[in-house]
Amino acid sequence: MMVKSLNLENAKTVISPIVKQSIKDVVQSSPPLPPTEASLYRSVTMRASYLGQDRCDIQNAVKERARHMKEPTEQDMSALKRLVRFVKGKPRVVQKFVRQKFVPNFDIFVDSDHAGCLATRKSTTGFALMHGGHCLKTGSSTQTTIAMSSGEAELYAVVRRASEGLGLQALADDLGVSKSVRIWTDSAAAKGMISRTGAGRQRHLEVKYLWVQQACREERVAIRKVAGEKNPVDLMTKPLSGEVIGRWLKSLACDQVGRGAAVGC
């Protein structure tokens, strides 16, 4: 439907849904879309957003398109068409849920792209909620607070997902299942901020984010370190090549399926 709406039936496909912007791309002005095309942009973006709830390979790209829905420009439409051309080539992502033994933990992998938005210098948060080998939820969002360092951006990412992990833990308790919550980050700086008490030398930190320190002391949440090259959440934070996208999808128990390909059970 998105392909037809943008008249891309005969367009070539691409191997990545989003490309990294340069300062030149941000600085140069782009004409706003006429009202009819702006309405089309918003319609297709929301269709992509609905699809992106179950497709971690396009969540970052969809999030960026949604940020420009108020006053879309020709440059935004071009980026949206690239996203749709990617989906045209990879119309499906299959999630795999194989039989597994009882898993006592919810593992949440988090990552951030510090100041990834060249226009606002805001950071992007990505996460993946895993239950053993099963990927239950993924997401990508722009942080509301401008982080002063990469460690601070990672801290904000950890705190937000820790709150979701505790909510999921409470739901499991209501169902009579005891689960612990582990947050995995590749930032030693963020882990250090959470391990101590108070803001320390980081005087500019938002105090509302420090509650996670007490949660860790009370062992309601555990913060763990994961190597950057083993953190699949890169997929939801920044533009990547097609090869890297495919590799991270496999680590999240997902597979892209090209047009016309069959899916085995």
C-alpha cells in the first residue's frame, strides 16, 4: 500500500532504510511540501509507524520520519521514499520463538546515539527486551533531554528502560511468575553513574533520572556490561549497512524475507 501511494511500483529497492545525514544536508533549506503532498507524507509515515511496531529494522527510520510530520519538506519526502523502497525489497521480517526452558530474567539491551540529530543535538535511544532467546519488544525514540556527553545519553536510555522492566516484572508477579530485571549497556560511564550515590561531578544531570541508583541498591534492577560489538540495539539507534542490519536481526531471533521468498516452519 505504501509503495502504491508513493508511485514506487517500478522503483529500485535499497539495502538500508536510512542514510546518515551530513551538516550540509541539515543546513541547506528544503522547500516545504504542498498541502496535498504533506497529507500524503503523514499518511504513509503513519502506515510505516504501524508496520514498524513489529519491525526493528525500520524503527529508527520511521521515528525520524515521524519527527517531521508537522511541516514536512521535499527532503523529508525523499527520505520517506527511501524507507518505502527498503520495505519494498524486504517486505517481511519473521520473528522466531523456539521452545526454551524456563528463563528467570528479563534482559533489556539499551544503547544510544549521542547527539545523533545534527539539527537539535538530541540523542536517540534504542532498546530490545529479551526473554531468553525470544525478542518480546524493541523500540527507538528521541530523548527529550539534551545530553552533555555520551555517558549521560546512555544513562537516560538505561533509566527509561529500567522503568519499563520494573513494570513488566510487576505484571509477571501478578501472574504468579517471579522474574528479575537485567539492563545491559555497553557504556562504562553510565554504569558508573548508576553504581554510585548522587550526581557526583555530573552537576547538570536531571535529578529525576537518579532514582535508578536506589533501585540498583535494593537489587530491584541489575545493571550489566555488554561489549559494544555484541549489543544488537545499534540497529535501532543509527543508520547501518544492509549487511550489519541482517547480522543484528539474527541476534534478535529475526530474519528479513525478500519479495517472493518462502518462509519455512
